[in-house]
Amino acid sequence: MNKKQKKNLIRIIVSAVLMIVLKYVPASGIVRFLLYLIPYLVVGYDILIGAFKGIKNRQAFDESLLMAIATVGAMALAVYEDGDYTEAIAVMLFYQIGEWFQSYAVGKSRRNISELMDIRPDYANIEKEDGQIEKVDPDEVAIGTTIIVQPGEKIPIDAVVTEGTSSLNTSALTGESLPREAKPGDEVISGCVNINGLLKLRTTKEFGESTVSKILDLVENASSRKSKSEDFITRFARVYTPAVVFSALALAFIPPVVILLMGGHPFWGTWIYRALTFLVISCPCALVISIPLSFFAGIGGASKEGVLVKGSNYLEILSQTKTVVFDKTGTLTKGVFQVTAVHPEKIDENGLLHLAAHVERYSTHPIANSLRAAYPNEADNCKVENVEEIAGHGIRADVNGEVVCVGNSKMMDSIGAKWHPCDHVGTIIHVAIDGIYAGHIVISDVIKPSSKEAVLQLKKAGVYKTVMLTGDAKTVAENVAGEIGVDEVYSELLPADKVTKVEELLAQKNNEKERLAFVGDGINDAPVLSRADIGIAMGAIGSDAAIEAADVVLMDDDPLKIAKAIKISRKCLSIVHANIWFAIGVKLVCLLLGALGLANMWLAIFADVGVMIIAVLNAIRALFVKNL
Amino acid sequence: MKKSYKIDVDCANCANKMEDAAKKTAGVKDAVVNFMALKMNVEFEDGNDPKTVMEEVRKNCKKVEDDCEIFL
């Protein structure tokens, strides 16, 4: 609680106690009125002052003014009838309770969400010449400075490791609990927490350009981009309040005048009372507060899960996603080539890999890298000599006196080795020993372990169609698509073709409410990301271009997060819609009951304050997204 | 030119009113009030001094909502 909240709470309690005590004070007439005036003024003086200032500044439908008219009116009716003053005081009291609760709840969730995003580093350690460590503001650290990060500290600025090894906890950025290793030469990003080893880093960016600053900036500004629901509510509030006030005026004067003209008794008091209940219901606050609060909580909860949504509007579009288009490499597959099958002819699998790795010892070709990665203890005592690279064919070398050829089918043809094709999809590396075919090794891109589950989850989350786009060969693409279970696949596309394809898919949509999302790894697909209804970049930490181009950024490269993001948005939007219908519904019903004389002030207070409290509590649910 | 200011206001409707008031102030091209982050992002028209414009914005906001503050 801040100072203002404490003060208001005391006012509320004092006034409530006074009101109850006065019930038992035997006073009547003017004395009773003056006594009751005390709790009324205690709880409502700022509203009365606000109302007065509102009139002075010509703010016709100021909330304070409405409350002032309603309560002063009720007081006047009570004086006139020497009746019940508690109603007027109670209206003011509950209005203040509502205001207090709103301010408390909003402040609380504001703090909760900023704690979630508490990744801002407070300082950077710089080593001085005498070896002492000095803490400085990260803003003051120039590019290329050596900084020290001790165990337990956050990495303040994007940098490269120069000394030391350690594990890094990236969970604040990615929601991923598995630690990441850092060794000299590795790039590390700000916001990660150093777990165990002392690290010396050379900074590669300024603080303002570092990942952590960009992410914070993005999340803090996210709720500035307003969704359609928010716009609707703003427009609704603008019409609603004046409409209710004019209805109140009409209700106060038209029926009694009509009755009077028809020769009946006008019952002025009754109609004015009904009009006053209208005024109490007229405040649109429940709506105006709960909608942005729901979005804010939804965005906060999503960012805790490693899903950065750039604005409420994107959360709204995400919830309407019916088609998801994937890029293949780096999104559904790892984008790294690995040995996926070994088919030897006369020696064992290990022997074949062993020979192949030896021959590729000095090559930097990606295929050589994956062959060596499949046989980690390559540097043994074997003699590898006369290595010769034959362009477009492969590599030949003498290994322990035998001539080993490792390459494609053209190479096998040229040395006369009898090769045969493989039924596996991927790049086939043939091996021959002394001109005799020894078998082949299949290298292919590996599907991410969670890709299949991700597509399944998307279907469960209500996505109609999944599509995969790739520049890869048709066989490879269809193989991957079949394994993962996407509905459609388009292969051998150039980057520009991907844009055309997405445009075709956009044109196929049945109506505006069915949105198309494109998911890419942010490399080379910025144009497609911006062309789709909503662009999702994954594994985008540290990739500035992707953070710029995408509307939603998944901090790690797990495709399951796409379904998660959609589920979070659905939950948030269902809360938003529930709040809109609930708040408007209850208010309209109460207005109707009030006009018919079936509702008293107490029900009006519920329509105003009660609805707001319920809507705010409902909005806060959007924050809890862990188990979606 | 765009600038961001910290604000203090209690209710969401009042924040919307502040946004309207800021938008109508001379020299302001666009203004967005973010109630949840308690921030006001103002885009100024060219050739206007943000400082003097913001004084006006503050005055206008105070007019529509007495109980608000913009930290300049």
C-alpha cells in the first residue's frame, strides 16, 4: 500500500464506523442531518472537490460529478423525507472502496508483472588496473570493455567470453530451465545469470543495444499498441456515460410530468431516486480498467514463459489464428546436419564412420563437420596421409596404407566402385576402400524432438491448417512433412516464393477473423514475417532483425511454444470477452431494474463497484499461464 | 521526435481522458498513455520544443483529471 491508499483506507474505516455508531444515536431533525454529514464528508470530501473542479473546467461527465450529484441528491431526498441518510453515505463509501480496491489491485499486478520481468541488471563489474573490481552503471560501459561476472550475477551487457567457463541460467529470458554452457570464444547475452564459474567478458554492444534492454523496452511498450477490444471499450465508454446521464435526466422529469398532465400524483421523490440510481451505475470504470489489465497480465504471463508479444493487438490476432505456416529449416528442424544412418557393406558401422572421419580430418565443409561430430575420438594413432580433395566428388586419403575414397556417387563411378542408392532421405556419402565399395553414410537435417507434438498441440488449440514452406528438395521436404504431420507442404521455394505462397494462403481464407501466422527462425524470412497476419520468430535471442520484423518473439527455439502462445492468447481473450459481456450485461440489467423501480441504491452500487471488483479479479487470471 | 514520460494517475478512464487531452494539445502529433506501465509516449510535431509543449500537455491533463501528474 502506498501513502494515498493508506490514507483512503483509514477514511473508509472511520466513516463506516461513524455510520454504524450513528444508527444508535437518538437524534432527530437538523441535528441528525448534521451528525450524518460528518461521515459523508469524511469519505467523500475529495469527490465533492473534484466535482466542483470538474464543473469549473467544463468536464460535464466527470465521474466525481456524477457521484456528487447522486449522493447529494440522495442526501437531499433524505432531508426532505427526514428518512435514511445511510444510503447516500453508503454509496459514497462503496464507491471509495471500489476505487481503493482498483488502485490496490492494479498496483499489485503492476508490481507482479514487473517482478516477472526483473531482468534489468543494476551494475557491471569492471576490473581496475590495481586488480580491484569496481561496480559501474551498465549504461557507462563502452564497447570492447572487459567486464567480470561473478557466480550468481546477471550478465549486464551482450559480450564474448574471454576467460573462464561456466553454466548460464537463461530461464529469465527463455523460460527454459536447462543451463547453457559458456566457454572462451562463446557469445553470451545479457540477462542470463552466471551459475558457477567466474567469467571475464569483452562487451560487444552498448547497454542500450543489448538484448536485455531491447526485451524490456519491448515488453514495457507492448500495452501501448491497443487491441480492437480496447478501442471498442474506449469508444463505448465515451457514449455510455453521457447516454446514461441523459436517461437519468429523462427518468427524473418525463414520467412525473406525463403523470401530472394525465391528472395523477407525480411522485417526484420516487422518480428522482430512480434517476439517482442511474447515475451511480453510469461509471464505465469496470470495463475501462479490466480490459487493459487483462491484456497487460496476459502479456506479462506470456513473457514469463519466454513468449514476447509486442502488443495487445497481436495477442488478439494470435487468438484468432487458424492457419500456421512454418519455415522448415531452423524452425521444425534443427538446421544442423547430422549423421542419421550408417549402412556398411563389409566392415562394421563404427569402422566406416572411423575411416570417413579420418579422411575428412582437414576439411571444413559442413559435411566433414558432421562426420567428425559423429565420430568424436577421431584424433587417434591412425596414419592419415596424402589427403586430396577432388572438387565436386569428395576426398581421397591414405589411411593406414589403404586408399580410402569418401564422396558422392560420381566419385564412386570414377574409381569404378560398385555403389547402390539408399532408401533414406538426405545427403548420401559413399565410402570405398582400395576401390572396393564399403558402404555409405546418410547425413540429414534433424527434426526437432518436439516438432510433431507441436503440430498436434496446434490442432488441439483450434488451428485448422498447418503448412510447411521450404527451399529444400521435394523428397526431403515431403519426408519431414510426413514425419511431423503437417497438412500441406511446398518445397523448392526461393525466399521470394515464400512471400507469394503466403499471399496465396492469405487469399484462401474464408473470412477476416481467420488469421494466418508465419513461424520462422528470423533468418532470411523477414519479408514473410511482415506479410503474414502475424509473424512469429523463434529462437530469436540476440537476432536483432528477427526481433524487429516479428510481432511475436519466441525466446527459445522450441516449436511447442507456438501452441503455448496461442493458448495464452485464447485464455486472455476469453477473459476479455467475459469481462465485456459481464460488465455491460450487469449494468444494463441494473439500469432496467432501476428504471422500473425494482432496484435500489444498493443494487446500483453492486453494478458499479461489485462488477468492477469481479472484473479486475477475473483479469488477473490472465497472468496464470504456466499450465496451459 | 518521440519522448516518454512517467505519469501518475489512479483510474483507467482518467488515463484515457489524459490521452485525449494530450492529443489535442498544440505541438503534439500523437500521444499514447499506457495506464498499466504508467507512461505517456508523446510524438511532437517538428519545430516544437518538447519542454514548453509538455507544460501545456500537463496543464490540459490537469484540467480533465485533477488527480493526475506528469513527471517532466
